[in-house]
Amino acid sequence: MPEKVLTNEQISRMVDTSDSWIFDRTGIKSRRIASDDETASGMAEIAARQAIEAAACNPEDIDLIIVATGTPDRVYPSTGCLLQQRLGIKNCVAFDIQAACSGSIFALSIADQYIKSGAAKKVLVVGSEICSRIVDWADRSTCILFGDGAGAVLLGASSETGILSTHIHSDGEYEDLLYCPNPQAASGTNRQGAGYIAMRGNEVFKVAVNTLGRIVDETLDANSMDKSDIDWLVPHQANIRIIVATAKKLKMSMDHVVVTLETQGNTSSASVLLAFNEAVRDGRIQRGQVVLLEAFGAGFTWGSALIKY
């Protein structure tokens, strides 16, 4: 996480809002903001090295690097290639995927398929975002939500199943409810203005709650599991109301839901991996437990990963 903390009270000096207004509606108290010299690839490197160290892995053994990001350093080369260079790994494949806030789930699904097919033995998955640079800080409806950060996990081939299943979906019909324009891709007079996040929050909320309810059912059905078989829910950290609704669908106590939203905000594709990392490192998630990761994002995209840790 970047060192700089931006509180609700500080935001209230920028737009017409308050700490209580933001917290009551989102569950967010503060978020981290990248400094001018920080980049998505730089934050990805820090997270990646922590994951590699935790896995006691030789970086040269990594076959594939997948970076999920909607805020890449450059249009090209990919942030994955830039991360590969930073890590000093020569003999592997690296690329980015863009699935907005569902990015890390999509990346986990791709990594799972590579490993199961035998095409890779060790895959580094990273979600890294500098959302603060695509937020309009004069727009009260969006600037209160987002933060910056990077999370990473290393997957390896094993005789024991770790990822039980992944499920990913998308529906472009909802493209106008949550999007970030690319001014450089526009032509003529449409090229004016910056590319800032635009969102119709109420509509997004309704679709997200219903969609995440369905992905829970799909995941459980695919694994012939009951709701009670899930030890931990690690959701995308977008809004506390969405998280509570998903936990209710699982009939799960919030004591078994990993929530980092209050101090991190919505870090888009990084949020699920950041939350998983925190709960593993502080000892909440234990070996042998079943963990459901899920996310919903612009596109719309949504997905889940069921893991036996």
C-alpha cells in the first residue's frame, strides 16, 4: 500500500461531503493514495516480492506473470512485462488483463487453467491499481470510493487441489453504468477532456447484489457444497452494503468476512488479493479452510474463485 493516507475529513475539504456521510453509505474511512513517483508496476513489484518470499520460490521458476490492472503504466508494453523486467525474470511469459474490479478473479481463473493444462507450473498473479489518477476529485459520487494498492499471490502445480473452481462472466449491456473513457482513443472534438471514472451508483448497486448472489449459488452448486462449508468470504471491497448483502446470501456471520474497505477504499483489481493477503498474514485464514473470493466490476464483469487454502 502507498504510504499516503487520505481521510474522509480531508476529502470533505475538497467536495461537499462529510466523514459520516461517506462512512454511512460506503463503509470507508480512509484510503491510500500513490505518490507522484509511484507506478502500477512499481507497486506490483513490491507485492510480488512479498508473495515470492512467502512462497519460498525462486523467481526464475515462474513460468507466467499475469497482471490485472485498469491503470497501467503505459498503453504498451504491458505492466506485466514491466514487472517481469523489475523482477529480473527472463524465461517466462507476461501479460496484462483488464476486467476492472474483477481483474484478479479473472487472472486467477486464467492461471488455474494454465496450471491444470500443464502449460505452466508456477504463475504469479498480481492486481495493481492507481485509481486516484482516473478519479475526478471534484466528483463527490466517485472520489470518495477509490484508493491505490497492489496485491499478489503465487500459484503452483500440486497433487493437492488448492483452487477448487473458478467462475467468470461478463455482460457488455451495462457498459454505460460504470466506465472510464479513453480520450486518446477518441477522434475529433470527442478527444477533449480527461478520462475519469463515471458511475451510476444506484443502478450498479442493484445489479451487483443480484449478480453476486447468483455467483455464490453457481460456485456452491459446481462443488456440491452447502453454504456452511465456506469458512471465509473474501469479497471485492467496493461498498460495505454489497459485502453485507453477499454475506447474508451465504448466511455467514460478518466475523467470517474479510473487510479491508474501511482503511483502503476500493482498490479495484487489487482489492481481493489485498484482503486475502491481510487475512492470511494475520492468521485468520488457516491451512485447510475453504475460502470464497468474489468480485464485481465494470463491463459488467463478475466472478468467483473457491479455494482450499
